[in-house]
Amino acid sequence: MTAKLYCFGESGNAYKAALTMDLAGFDYEQVFVDFFKGEARTDAFKAINPMGEVPVLVDGDMTLTQSGVIQQFVVDQTGKLGGTAADKYEVLRWVLWDNHKLSSQAGMTRFLMHFLPEDKRPHEVIAFMQGRLKAAYSVLDAHLAGRDWVAGDSLTVADLSCCGYLFYEEPFGFDRAEWPNIDAWLTRISETPGWKHPYDLMQRALPA
């Protein structure tokens, strides 16, 4: 039975999981979740994931949620994108850092700035979040100085986690040109054979 990934194009967290699967050669099929029409809040979806969010991976009798968990499952199943044995905890460190310091804040700020109607956007909250994000970009940009990848000497799920929201064009206060090391790193990722932009990899819930 082919594994199923519940996802939609606007979700940076779903993108991390889908891109990891594609680049690792993991066999799966996508199940589109119409998030902006409330599908993730339905009883049917919550029977799959009570958290009411994507991504969700269903593989046989096993259901996994949270992008970092799904990424690690793919690493364990394929032996790819995990780095060397010596890289294991450094990879994990950056996946956890991203989930807490970068993606969670980028995702929320992007939602507030782009997907909410303009008259409902909390500008003070947005400014505060952009300040926190700037601190995160500074950490990542400094870490990437003189190195190609976030952890170890090859592309890993640490890279695919940290880049999750940074390929989206919708505004959330990130300009690649302001962060040269991040910019060069994103280019390296996008030049990896098999890489796809999130809107080329997954079905969008909203029109372009």
C-alpha cells in the first residue's frame, strides 16, 4: 500500500515533508487538504490527525504528524538525507531549532501578512514577529558563513527543514538579498536534482 501524505501547497511544513520524500525517493502519493475551506477542522480529518493540521503521513497502520517526525521516518526508511552517523545530533539540533525559532514564526507571520484580510491584520504583532524572525535569520546566516550545508557536508533534513518557508514569495519580511549566506544556500538547495518549488510540488488551496 502506497503511503499517503496529507498536504497543501501553501503549507511550508507540508513542503518540508513532501520535498524530503521526493529527494529521498520515498514512494508516496499526495492527498490534498482544502485547508482554507476548513477541511482540516472537520471531524473526518481530525479522525486522522486530532491536531487538525498538515502534514500527516499515513503508511499502512501507522500515522505520523509533525514535519520533523515525518522527515526522520523518511531518513530511517531510505537511509538518505540524514548525514553521517556523526551528524545525527547536529541534524536534530537544527530541525528542532527551525521548528521552534524559524518555521513556526515565519508561518504565522506570513499568514497574518498575506492570508488575513488587510483590515484584520494585527500590525503590532506582525512587527514583533518580524523582529524575532530577523534574529533567526541572523543566526542562520552566520552559521552558513563558510559552509555549504546546515549540518555536515551534504544536504540533510536539517536543510530541508530550515528552508521550508524561505522559498515562498508571499511577504513575511524575508528578503534573500539581505542575507547573502542564506541566499547562496537556498540556491544550492534549488539546484539539487529533483528539487521543486512548493507550488510545483503540491496543489495550492488558493488561486495564484
